Amino acid sequence: MTIDYSEKIPNNVGLAENRTLQRALEQWQPEFQSWWADMGPEGSKGFDVYLRTAVSVDPKGWAHFDYVKMPDYRWGIFLAPAEPERKVNFGAHQGEAAWQEVPGEYRSNLRRLIVTQGDTEPASVEQQRHLGLTAPSLYDLRNLFQVNVEEGRHLWAMVYLLQAYFGRDGREEAEALLERRSGDADNPRILGAFNEKTPDWLSFFMFTYFTDRDGKYQLASLAESGFDPLARTCRFMLTEEAHHMFVGESGVGRVIQRTCEVMNQLKTDDPAKIRAAGVIDLPTIQRYLNFHFSVTMDLFGADVSSNAATFYTTGLKGRFDETKIGDDHKLVGATYPVLEVRDGRLVSVEVPALNALNEKLRDDYIRDATAGVERWNRIIEKAGIPVRLSVPHKAFHRKIGPLAAVHVDPTGNVVDDATWARNERAWLPSAEDRAFVSSLMGRVTEPGRFAGWIAPPARGINNQSVDFEYVRFG
């Protein structure tokens, strides 16, 4: 199979001159296309979608908008521009020149980091593949498809690193990324959150707000890596990740706005009456928030982690905004607080900061995620409704680490099994909640029209109007 690399795979990595990489991609690209046909957005093959395509890394090239048929999307390979004289900024190799090749002694750990990040990208496409069938508007359908193709491009970015720098092992890992399946009992995705179902659009908006925000923090940490090709790849991926979080934050905000409008029209806060009017009540939105936030908490890994310490000390993965932190960037003798359960209570204990890097990243994330929830609260406040949404305690509903051994309520109190069982339906979405939300889902395909449970956006995409024909059905 011969590929015109400048046309089919826009890139800035010298792909046309790299015969070894060409041969690897000539084998992998058809497998990717087959995976996309099987597991990509259902029923979208003939649609013309108004998509943003990256064709270069300069400001004019990374956001090129036009109608594209989904299978013909040009998944490119881009690294952010190189920084001359870039150094390793942390760990044992601090001050050394950043690595342009994989250091042999760190090969296995570096490959593991790339594979874990790479595995999340096709997983989310698989989780969201049925959502197009129930899109609340053409605007939202287009945003879903934009997220999907960019997750596909992020997969390409990680596969490029595997195939360009890891030889046969990398090629085998690249193939395995297309073989695992989200939620599959025998061959699931690596991280738990990426095996959860995304059955409805409220789940999708919460996922893109909370879980894609974890992606922002993981990518930002990898963008500090001493391995320069990984750092440059992740810096460019971050430019696209921002749109995914925008889809989530604005999506949930529009659901809240519509709910508040109906609450004021009906002059009630009774969830049953609000549901009967065809919108999602605020307590249900809070339960969805609790679920998606808590699942994302586990993505950061164990609170105390020797692996995180190793990745940092060896210069493979830094902290969020590493170079802006005013310490020695080696963390010699430094400590950081983590939570433990003692005598039925959560207590904060100091542990070596090197071992608490996952917890530090989790705390950075929580501050960011909480700020967005406060923006949702301003929508409710503006509507004159005396309700506030809140982020649950970080120990709530945890499934990994020592906190998984106990039940913690949303405010941070350790509770017994009976208390948890009595309150679980008030804290997390029930089967009935999910069935109700699913009952509202139905595809709206007329330009400018929106489903009754969500408000229109304030503006369209790329200066287009809200009633622009974002998707043309073939």
C-alpha cells in the first residue's frame, strides 16, 4: 500500500524521508481504518462534518475548518516546535540536555507511560460510539465527532512514538492498542474509567469535563518529560484537549441552564415535576457529577506510589507546571500530605513528596475541576435558584488504593456499610436515574433546533451561527 504522506498524513516529523517508519505505518494504518470502521462513531460513514483538522503546528495550520467525511479525516502526526538547548528540568538528570533518543535503561518505563496514555485515546472513542444516534442538535453532533477524530489523532501521536523509537516492541504495542476494547471482559482497556459505559449525553458531557481534564493534567506532566519527542508531542496534544473540556463544561452548563428555566417557569424544585417537564433535575445532575468525579480520581493512581517516584527521579514524567514550581526539582527530603484511615476517620499524614506525586497531581486537578463547578453554580445563581452543586470529597467512592477499603460520604466522613447502602441512591446515579436520562435522548437533526432538555449555546463554532448546518447527512 502506497501512501502520499504529505496529503494523507500531514506531519512535521519527516515522515516522507523515514522509510522504516513508513513501512510500519503502511501496516498499521489499514488496521486503524478497520478499527475506526468497527468501533468509531456508529452510522457516520457518509456524513459531511464541519471539522477542525490540524495540518501544521503554526496558528493558522492547527485549526483548519472544512467539511470532511469521517473516514477521510486526515489524522496527522505533529510535535510542538523544538526548544533549542532544552534541558531535563527535574530529577537525577536535571540540567542535562533533553534526550532525543530513548535512554536504554529507561526504555521499559517510558514505553509503559506512552502505552497507558495511548490506550485512553481509542477507549473514549469506543465508549462514545453510539452517542451520535441520540445527539440533541447538529451543533452537539459535530462537537462529538470533533472529540472523536481528535482522540484518534492523539492515538496516532502515541503510535508514532512507539513505532519511531521502540522498534519491534513498539510495533507490537501499537497493534495491541487497536486490539483492546473498552469494557471487554477478556481484553479491556488499561484504566478503569475507560471501561465504563457512556450511555447518554449527560454522561458524555461529564466525561469530557472531568475525565478529559485528567487527560490535560497527565499530558501536561508528560510534556515536562526529559524525552523530548514525548514532551513535544504532548504539548501539541494539549492545544486540542482544551476543546474537549469546553464541550464538557459548556454542555453541562447548558443542561443546567435549561433545567433552571423550567424550574422558574413551573415555580417548583420538585424533581418529579421537573422530570415530567422533560428536563434533568439538579439532584440527578449532582449524582452524575459525583460519579464522574470519583471515577476520575482513581485515574491519578495510588496515593503513595513508588512508580511515580521512579518516573520523576529518572526524568520521564514531571509535575504539572514543573518549571513554575519554586523548589529544587529533586524533592530531596520534601514531604506531601496524603489521606489514611485511622480509627474510622480520615487523617492527613506526611509522606515523602516523591512518593506522593500522584496525590499532588490529583490536588492540582481538583482545584481546576472545582473552579468549573463554581461556574455552573453561577448559572443557577443567576436564575435565582438557591441550590449549589459541589465536588465530592476526593476519598468518596474510590476503587483503588487504601481509600477503596472504606466507604466515604461526599463530605469526607467514613461511614459503615449500612449507612452507605441507605444513601447510595442519593449520592450516585441509580438505574432509574440512568433510565430517565436515557428516555430523554433522541436525535435532533434540523439546523438550529435543540432537544428540550438542553439550552442552545451562546455562539457557534469558528464564528458560524448556532443554526449552521454543522453535519450534512449523506
